[in-house]
Amino acid sequence: MSTRLGWRFLLGEFFVIVVGVLVALWVDQFQASRVDAELEVEYLQSLLIDLDNDLAQFDSADAWSRRQEAAAATVLTLYDGPTPTGSVEDLVAAVETAAWQYVPTITRNTIDDLRSTGNLRLIRDAALRRSIASYYATVENVSVPIAAMRDRMWDQYDARVGQVLGPHLRLRVLQGEGSFGRGITSSAAAPAEVPDLVDLIAALEAFPELRVAAGEVLYQSIGNRASLDVLRRAALELRGILVRRLGSAA
């Protein structure tokens, strides 16, 4: 009888230990799952911030492209006539700046973190993971041609500007209003005075290759804006998915 009670006691102790271990494991898993869920929300919020930064970059790049188009159109008008109205200084600036570059910067902090740490697994929704991957694949596929096209614009146009505008006059534009070099001076060279409109037209007429290059800038800039629109739509689509996901997690 005492032996039977002893076995029952041991079995009871064993059962208590097993249940205790299982409960402890469950608690650990629950806590880990809760931490993972909180991290997932933090990552999704961070991705949302990155996308807002990207959208701001796309807007800035679009505005810059429109500025390029206006400048290139001004150059073409100078060739084709009649002579456009406005200051000669503005016309010189248009000739110089038509191919100035702006490539949008994609914010990759969060996606790089997710990939390098293996934390992409924290995003439990497989469809959401695919949407994130699709956006950054679109970025890669579209950004590279945009950068290559802008390099071609620069190569085709900028080398020809020097045949129309002297280095000191180009320096004047670089240091002038609306330029990224505004306010920066150099003791090595001084900017030139603005030329007479007749002299500017004569310089352009003597170098018709710039007209062809300006036409290419106009064409390729419009193509770049179409590519930017692809990126913007992809970012807005992913942003909408993230907002809905975060809303359901709240």
C-alpha cells in the first residue's frame, strides 16, 4: 500500500514539474511573441517614415526636372526665335542649368536593417513582405535607368555649354541666385559680367550642336518624370498598405 502511494506521489510530482516547465515555456514564448509584435510595429512605422522621405525626394526631383525642361525650352527658343522676353542674366542661367543634375535619394535605413539582421521574419504577413520587396525591387529597376539617363544628359549637354558660355560666365551662374553654389566665392577666378543679348544669340548660332543637346535634355527630362511617377505610385501603394496594417494593429 505504501509503495503504491509512493508511486502516486512521484507521478504527481512529475506531473507538477512537467506542467510547470510547459507553463514556463508558454510564458517565455508569449513574452517573445509580444516583443516580436512590438518590434514588427516599430519596423512598419519606420518603413512608413522612410516612404514619406522617398515621396518628398520624388517631389523634389520632379520639380527639378520641370525646371530643367523650362531651361531647355528657353535654350531652344533662343535658337528658334523670336527672342524670349526676360533678363539676359536669366537666359544665361537657363543655358547653363538645363542639364544640372538631381537624382532622388532613397531612404534604405529600415529595409537594410531588416535584411541584415534577419528581422524581416518579424513581418508575419507574407503578402506584406512581398509588397515591401516589390517596392524596393521597383526602386532598383527604375532608379538605375534614371541615374544613367541623367549621366547621358550631362555628357551630351554640359560639354557643349562651354562652347557658348565662357568659364567666368558659367562661374557667375554657379554662384548666383537659385544655385547650389550661391554665396560661395573663389579667389582663383572672378565671375564675368552678363553678356549682351545679341552676343549671346550670336554665340548660340555659331554652335548649333547645343540646340540638339537641349532637345535631348527636354526629351529625357520628360522621360525621367515618367519614371519618377512609377516610383511615386509604388511608394503610395506600399504606404497605403502599411497604414492599413498599422491601423489594424492599433
